[in-house]
Amino acid sequence: MSELLVIIVCGLLSIAYGAWAIQSVMAADAGNARMQEIAGAIQEGAQAYLTRQYTTIAIVGAVVFVLAWVLLSGTAAIGFLIGAVLSGVAGFIGMMVSVRANVRTAQAASQSLAAGLEIAFKSGAVTGLLVAGLALLGVAVYYAVLTAGMGYAPTDRVVIDALVTLGFGASLISIFARLGGGIFTKGADVGGDLVGKVEAGIPEDDPRNPATIADNVGDNVGDCAGMAADLFETYAVTVVATMVLASIFFSGAQAIELMLLPMVIGASCVVTSIIGTFFVKLGANESIMGALYKGFIATALLSAVALAIITFFWLGQGTEYTTTSGTTFVARHLFYCGLVGLVVTGLIIWVTEYYTGTGFRPVRSIAQASVTGHGTNVIQGLAVSLEATALPAIIIIAGILVAHSLAGLFGIAIAVTTMLALAGMVVALDAFGPVTDNAGGIAEMADLPAEVRSTTDALDAVGNTTKAVTKGYAIGSAGLGALVLFAAYTEDLKYFAANAAPGSVFEGIDVGTLFNLSNPYVVAGLLFGGLLPYLFGGISMTAVGRAAGSVVEEVRRQFKEKPGIMAGTERPDYGRAVDMLTKAAIKEMIVPSLLPVLSPIVVFFIVRAVATPADAFAAVGAMLLGVIVTGLFVAISMTAGGGAWDNAKKSFEDGFVDKDGTTHLKGSEAHKASVTGDTVGDPYKDTAGPAVNPMIKITNIVALLLLAVLAH
Amino acid sequence: MSELLVIIVCGLLSIAYGAWAIQSVMAADAGNARMQEIAGAIQEGAQAYLTRQYTTIAIVGAVVFVLAWVLLSGTAAIGFLIGAVLSGVAGFIGMMVSVRANVRTAQAASQSLAAGLEIAFKSGAVTGLLVAGLALLGVAVYYAVLTAGMGYAPTDRVVIDALVTLGFGASLISIFARLGGGIFTKGADVGGDLVGKVEAGIPEDDPRNPATIADNVGDNVGDCAGMAADLFETYAVTVVATMVLASIFFSGAQAIELMLLPMVIGASCVVTSIIGTFFVKLGANESIMGALYKGFIATALLSAVALAIITFFWLGQGTEYTTTSGTTFVARHLFYCGLVGLVVTGLIIWVTEYYTGTGFRPVRSIAQASVTGHGTNVIQGLAVSLEATALPAIIIIAGILVAHSLAGLFGIAIAVTTMLALAGMVVALDAFGPVTDNAGGIAEMADLPAEVRSTTDALDAVGNTTKAVTKGYAIGSAGLGALVLFAAYTEDLKYFAANAAPGSVFEGIDVGTLFNLSNPYVVAGLLFGGLLPYLFGGISMTAVGRAAGSVVEEVRRQFKEKPGIMAGTERPDYGRAVDMLTKAAIKEMIVPSLLPVLSPIVVFFIVRAVATPADAFAAVGAMLLGVIVTGLFVAISMTAGGGAWDNAKKSFEDGFVDKDGTTHLKGSEAHKASVTGDTVGDPYKDTAGPAVNPMIKITNIVALLLLAVLAH
């Protein structure tokens, strides 16, 4: 119990940090009346969107809540509620701070770069630490209530089921938030650019563009609230899946201790992340990226130390563990697994930066290809997006094999838990992005002096890199987290098969031979799982296209009906664009979100109807792995490709020197070609790609729930 | 033996048909001197390219030949040689006819549509029937030599190894031909269009464009020789893999009979394909597609009848079979499996037409998206390409499950064999494409009257559809064929494990539990296999970009150095562009082609070094399935997406009416946006996508060979 108390205190620390940081952001100067008016419109739009999104999710959630209560238990239903509500709270508070920090960052940027950086990063840190802290608190407090409070044994199925539904609650929010937010933000961005930059010839963020407020709202609901929900989910489900594995693999005191371990790691990393935030300080070289990396590296190093302390002193480095499946390891090996998680994180960030950074071959090759036209730009971008999957996949493969050789499946789970324990810091880096992006927009719209805009541009450029890098981390961790969920599925199935009552659906299931690749249901499951990310990606790309199309029409309508807009004498109706996109995004997110939720259930019952229960479990299991395999490649290729296109376009802003030595400036034909690539990359990297993360995880957690329901 | 004789006679029939068709094509009028001159340049370029390509492959092939002799046996090495040479011969003869039929089609088109169609289709039928006939003859004659001639028992490993290396010979040609041809054709197409249509503002096939001959050469080396090698391979490896399965699953007379069965099916379908070609006749409605489909449907129906005769009379419909793994079925079930193969073929063609045809939602949505710009065109095209994978995957899944429920793994093999037995007819439809495409080019360059061009355009439009449809068939059959190869891998492994000598690498391997999805090496293998099509796709897209870039530079140089070209007073140097592309394509094809060849070997030995042999076999097996799963999606999405973009562009040629009722004509901004999409789609559908087919198969056949070498 004393450990649980420490964990909960660490979780509360993150809330205390959040409160302090919010208060410190809010205390900053909010700028002049025009700036506050613009920021007010963004706040209003963002709040309206989130309210509507959460209302819609609440309807779906209410149905799931009742189902969970009826099919499982009251504790499970409440677990679902906790996961969903806390995920929503983290996203909501984070976004509310973000839409207030934007204008303050713009104002601070008129003082100095350091001041602007401080506010933007502090606002990001609120979201980051709330994500990690609330996810940890949700799991730890509910676990404490169930065990110490209600007296269930930690390994009791009631506890496990309740934790899994908690993870599912987080998942459900996540898929809706990622997809809805992604459609909103890119509908606004693509639509606004098409009609503003291309047709009307006005710059981005020009106040005459009726879609410009919607674009700024979109940054917040997509990159801030969407990413927060995504990583809240990965964090929660990975901790929960690791606990499930611990409860199955071990017994007695060891089971309880190792069930606590993921929470202990999470708790210590909340503390190291808080400390890390204080290392984010602009150095003498004025490198913003350097300042942010200082914070990240400090967190990673301190986390390694914390992990060493946990394994060497709390567990005792030589303590021996043997899983029920016969893997033997000592506590020290778990420390090495944690290091594997940290190294994988570092390498993925490094590779993502290589593929999306302006200075390296991939982005340069896209910029070079822009010189010969729109078509070659897109071809090269697609080539980069395909190629960019190889190294991350190899890193993930190496991580899996090394962690497994150290401590089996549980070792992989600990590696991923440690990777995710850094989520607080990583989300802080990401949520910094929309704040600086908005700050630039506000500076532009409020006609602040050019120096302010160039300061916010410098911050924004770094924000683009951190956003790309976070996406690499989010998809890598989602893939690995999903593999842990998959392991939980197979181990759970083993457990239920071993304890099956006569006549139960689990009777006689032999998990050792179940997932045999020569079973046609396994091959069918793999293929069916494989098609889900493709179909999901296709639907979400189409949704963005449709949303963008409606923005184009709305803006054209306003330009036509209010001819004074372009002359600057009439104010566009920003609210209508926001309102329209809100409706479009909510409408478009429902069907694709239900695809991964319902697939495991439908596959199970269809196969069960035509074949044996064993075939049905095999098909569902293989489907999970199919989703992970193609999902990983689809998501990495989309996010990396999109990031590379974005930065290829940015290469032209300072003049791109091609291989013949000719310089191509903004406005050149080559630049226009690069804008096409960037437009294509937008839904790739901000809608379809990131939304694949939650879909990978939700398919897996639904399958885990399905087992619980069948066993009930 | 009497069956073998009949099979060989049927195979020879295809050669007789080929000889007759060639003579009948060559007898047609070859047009005026200018036309012959142009056609001569195309012939020369195509021959130069193929000669160089085969010379390069011969070097790689010589190394493999020696390796096969040393590591396996002389019979295996000779098998390799037979597969490689016959595949090369089919492609070479087919292409030689194709580059002579083009000018005759142009000439015949000046008489009538029916006359043009007849020559173009007959030329395609030469390639088609040579592919099916030579593949069948290669397998059957060598099998006869080994068994009846040299006295080996049909199920002897010497025979099996020799047949597998024969398949590998076909594979090696296939990957080089697909990739080299793909890079050549799209380098010429994309490069030529960029500098011709976009920069110089001259139409496609304008004789002033120095890349125009290269473009016409490309059609032949890509769509004719490349596709021929691809389907020759799928045909050969599927027949071989089915024979391997028969030799393992059955014993005694049943084994021999069922080893003959795939060849018997192939032989009967050669005959039905020949009969089918005579059904291709233009009806009163002048529908070219209708004429071609008449031939296809006749072949399919006759094949079903032939299949019924084979199973009901030759095998005896009630004959019972039991495999060594315990599956029991009667001969009648194999007939149903064959029907499954025919139905899968029909459905895939139907779905591909839906996704790439001008009249349906997907292509219309891309055309509509072009109205808002280049970016939205590409976004919608990508959305369609992703979505287009779902239905084919479901069709394939259904086919696998139904065939398996009828007759187990062997049932799947028979379904795929039957699907491929139609290859002769399908390749005929495809090889029709480059002939009509070239005919149009020749008509344009030789300044034939506009009516001729409009007749060749009508033929060419149908050629585009048949090309797209054939690609759907090629990838579907490649995926299924690869699954049969994968089954052969697992069954072979079982066989070697059961017969392992003490101390052998196969000792103690338990295939029943080997490919367990909870083994980390299986997960690692799946992920590694999954990355191969992505990496391969990325490299080949980059190669096309690079080749196109060098064409652009060459053409710009010629325009600059010979100012008379544009005025029409000076003749461009067509040969240089062809020569340059030849070098580029050959250079670029080597490394990516070796990737799938070496991967199974490298994975095996790396895993073997750090883990057990069982883990190594598991990792390789999972890798094979990983390649199939992502490869299938990558290839379908690329080929379908590319086809849809192509036809979206064509929608504008007759004027596209958007959803607001505005008509967009050729030359409009929307049309320009659609050209961008088409350019992107070019390497998608003609280089990277199709080249994934052979890479899926070659990985699997190399793994099968690896087993043979290890067992040796």
C-alpha cells in the first residue's frame, strides 16, 4: 500500500505542476484588444467544437457504459467511465490553456524569444503532465479502490476487467478525438489554403480569409486535444496491459509487486518530467530546438537513474522471477528492458528528424523534385514516405527481440511502459506546436510588427519539427503498446482456456497451436486486419477532402456576398466556417471510428458461426496482428511523408538552391509545386496517419474485452 | 505417361497457335515508309533494351546457375536455366511481335475498327499463349524427362528440387523484367510529359519530342515483356508449388495423379484460351471491351466445363483423398475449388473495373476533386487507392476460406492453379494495350488522318482498362500464388523435420507450434516482411523520379542544341533518350531486385546466429507472410490508384461536368490538376505496384530453395 500512496502522490504532483503552470501562463500579458478579440474567437470556436465532440462521444459512451455494466459488471462500467472522463479532462484542460497561451505567447514574443518560448512551452507542459498524471492517477486510484478499498485481490478478474475497461474508455475518446480533430484541422487548413492562398492570392492567416479562425481552432483540437487523447490512451492501455500480464505470469507477492511496477515507473517519470521542464531554457546560442531537447534529454537521463533505483533497490537487482510460461529472469534485466524503451524512443526521434528535417537528403530530394513540377514533387514525397518506414520498423524489431531475450513478453511490456513513461515530456513538446502556430496567426491578424512575426515564425518552425517527432514517437509507442495488448490477448486466452468450465466457449482451446500461420483462419485474420488501416485511411482522407471542399464553398460564398471582405471594409463571418467544420468533422468521424471497435466482434461471431470457437479466437488474434503490421507502416509512412512534404515547402521560404545552383524563391513554380505536396501531406500527417494509432490500439483492447465478456 | 503426352501436346498447340498468329499479323500491311521508319526506331529501341536487360540478368543468372549446381544438383541448375530461358523467350517473342503489330494496327485502323482490333488482339494473344504454353511445357517436359526419362520417382526430392529451381528461374527474370521495364517505361513517360506537354507545350507523341520513341519502347518493355514475365512466373511457381504440395500430402498413385492435376488443368485451359481468342469479334454495337470480354467469358465458361470433365471423369467425382495432415475430400470438391478460382478472377476484374473505370464513383470523385486543384486531386486519388484494397482483400479472404473448407490447403492450391490457367487469355488482353498505345503514337507521328487517330484512341482507351484489370488479376493471383508457396514452405519444413538426420538443422523442429504469433521471432519476421514492399516501393519510385529527371535534362539539352527541332526542320536524336533510359533502368533495377532475393537468406542466418534454428525457420516463415500481407495492399492500392488517376484525367478529354454543372475541358485548370494526379499514378501503377508482385513471389520461392539447400 505504501507504494500505491507514493504513486498517487506523484500523480497529484503533476496536477499541482499543472495548476502552477496554468496560473503562471494566465498571469502573463494577454496583449491588446485586437489580439484578445482574435484569441477570443479561437477560444470560442475550440470550446464549441470540443463541447459538441464530447456530447457526441457521450452518447456513444452511455451506450457502452450500459453494455459494460450488463455484460461485465458495475466496476467495469465505472472503470470505463473513469478512463473516458479523465482522457477528456486532460484534453479539455490542455486545450483551454493552449487557446489562452497562444495570444500570450504572441505578446511575449514582442519582448523576447525566450519569453515567448517560456509561455508556449509551459502551456504545452500543462497538457503533457496532465496526460501522464491523470492517466497514472486513474489507474492507480481505481486500483487502490478496488483492492485496498473493496478488498479484491489484485489478480482477481474483477480488478483486471475493470482496468481493461478503463483502458477502453480512454481508447474510445482517443479514436474520436484523433479523427474528429484531424478532419476539422485539415479540412480548415486545406480548404482555407485552396481558396485563400491559391484562388484569392492572400497569405496564410490573413484576417480577410473567413476560414482563418477555423484553421487556428483546428491546430488546437487536432494537435493539442487529439494528440493528448492519443497518448493518454497509449499510456493507460500499456500500463493496464502490463498489469494484466503481471497478474497472469506471476503469483503471490511477486504478482502484486510486478503489477505495481508499471505504475511505479510511471510515477517516477512524472517526477523526472517535471524536473525536465525546468531544463528548457534558451541557451546563449538561441537554439529553440536545443532548449527543448535539453529538457527531453534531462528527463530521459533522470528516468534511467530512477529506473535503476527502482530495480536495484525496490525490486532488488538479483531477485529472480519465473513466469507461468517458464521464462526466468532477474530484476536487473527489467532495468535493461527499460533502457531498451528509452533507446528505442531516442532512435525513433532521431530517424524521424532525419526523414522530416530540412537539412537531410529526404526533404532535399523532395524540394529538388519540385523543380520539375507538381507531379515529380508528389512522386518523390511518396517515395520518401514509403522508404521512411524501414528504419523505424527495424528499430522496433530490434527492441522487441532484445527486450524479449532479456525477460520474455514481460520484458517487452516493461520496455514499452518505460518508453511511455516519457509521454509527459513528449506531449509537452508537441502541445507547444499549436500554441506557437496560433501565436503566429494572431500576430499576423492583429498586424503586430514584423519582428514579432519573425520571432513567432522561429518558434513555429521548431513546433513543426517537434510535432513530426512526436508523431513518430506516438506511432512507435502505439505499435509496441498494441503488441503488449496482443500479448495480453493471447495470455488471457490461455488463462481462460486453462480455467474453462465444461461447455464454455474456451473449453479445449490450445493456445500453443492456435495461431498457426498454416491455419487459413489465421491467414484470413491477418489479411482482414491488414485491410482495416487501409480502408480507415481511405475513408478519413476522403472525409478531409469533403470537409475542405465545403470550406472552399463557404469561403467563396462569403467573398461573393460580402465584397467588402477583400477590401478590408467588411468583417468575414468566422463563426460560420467553424460551425460548418464542426458539424462536418463530427458527422464524418462516427463511421470510421466504429470500424475498429466493431471489427473484432464481427469477425469473432462470423467465424464462430461458420467454424469452431478456436478458429474464431485464432482469426481475431491474427486480425489484431494484421492491424498492427499494416497499421504501423501506413501510419509511419503517412506521418513521415507529410512532415517531409511540409518541410520541403518550407525550404523554399528562404530560397532553395537546386542541384544546378539555381535558387528558387517563394512564389516560384517550384515553390508552387511544393505547396501541392504540402497540401497532400496535410491529411496524410494530421488526419489519416495519426488516427491509425488509436485504431490499432482500440482493435486490440476491444478483443481483450471480448474475452472478458465471453468469460463472464 | 499418356496424360503427360496430352499435356505436352496441348502446350505445343499454344506454340502452333503463336506461330499461326505471328504469321497472320506479319502478313498485314505495314503502312507507308514514314510509319515503318517510326516503327523501326521503336523495334530497334525495344530490342536494344531487352538485349541489354537479358545480358545483365544472364550475369546474375550464371552465378545462380553455378550456385544451384554446387549447393543442390545438376538437375536443379538445369531446372533454373529452363525456367529463366523460357520466361525470357516468352517475353522476347511477345515483344518482338508487339513492336511489329503496332504499325500494322495503325495501318489497319485506317481501314476499320474491326481490322485494327483484330491485329492488336492477335498480337496480344501471341504473348498470352506463349506465356501459358511455354510455362506449362517447361514444367511438363522437364518433369517427363526427370521421371520417365531419368527414372526418378515423381515424389523424389530430386524432381521437387528441380521444379522449384525452375520456378526460381522464372522468378529471377520476372523481378528484373518488371522493375527494369517499369523504370524504363515510366521514366520515359513522366520525363517526356514533363518536358514535352508541360514545358514545351507540345502534345503527347509529338515527333518533335526526343523522348517520344522511348515512351513507345517503354510501353512494350513494361506492359508487354514485363507483364509476360510476371505472369509466366506466377503460373510456373503456382503449378510447381501445387505439385510440391501434392507430393507431400499424398502417396502412391494418388500422389502421382494429383501432381499431374495442375498440369492437366493448365493444359485444358490452354485449349480453352485458344478457342476463346476466336470469340473476340466486334459485335454490331462496336463495343471493343464487349468483344474482348466475349473472349474472356468464353474461355472462363469452357474452362469450367473442362474442369468438370477432368474431375468427374479423369479423377472420378467420388474418389476419396486423405492428406498426410488428415484432411479428407473427394474429387468433386476439387472441381468446386476450381470454380472458386474462376469466381475470384471474375470478381477481382469486376472490382478493379469499378475502381478504375470512368463511369463509377471513385474515378468521378477524383475528377471532381481536380476542380479544386492539384492538391485535392492527389488527396482524393490516394484516398481511392487506399480504399480500393478492401474489396479485393475480402474476395481473396473468402476464396481462401471456401477453398480450404472444401479441400484444405490443397484446395487453395487448386483454386489458384485454375485462376492462373486463364493467364493465357488475361495476358492476351493486357498485351493488346501497348500495341494500341503504340499504334496511336505512330498515327500521330506519321501524321495519319484524324479518323485513324480517333480509331486508335478508341482502341487505346480500352487498352487502358484491360491493363488496369490485368494488374488487378496479376496481383490477386500473385498474392494467392505466394500463399500456396508459403504453404509449400511450411509443408516442406514439416517433411524435412519428420525425416531429419540426427544433428541436422531440421532436427526437433515442431512445425505445429513453430509459427506461433506469440513467438517474438514470428512477430519480428512479420514486421520485417512487412517493411520489404514499402522499402522496395520507395526505392523504385525514387528510381523513376531519377530516370525521369535525366530524360528531362536530355530533352532540354536537345531542344537547346538543336533549335530546329521545335520548328520541325531538324530531327531529334531519339536514340540517345532510349539509350540513356536503358542504362538508367538497368542500373536502377539491380539493388532493389536483390532485396527480396537476399532477404530470406540474410534473415535466416542472422536469426540462426543469435537464436535457435527453429526461431530462424519461424522468422523466415513469418517474413514470407509479412511480405504477402503488406505487399498485397501496397500493390493493389498502387495499381488501382494509378488506374483511377489515369482515367480521371481522361474524363476531361471529353469534358467533365462537375457537381455544380460546370463543364471542364481539356486545357482547363481542373484538367491540369488531373494531369498531376496521372503523373503521380504512373510510377504507382506501372513501376512500383506491379514490381511488388514478383517480389512477393520471389521471397517465397527463395525460402523454399533455402530449405532444399539446407536439407542437401
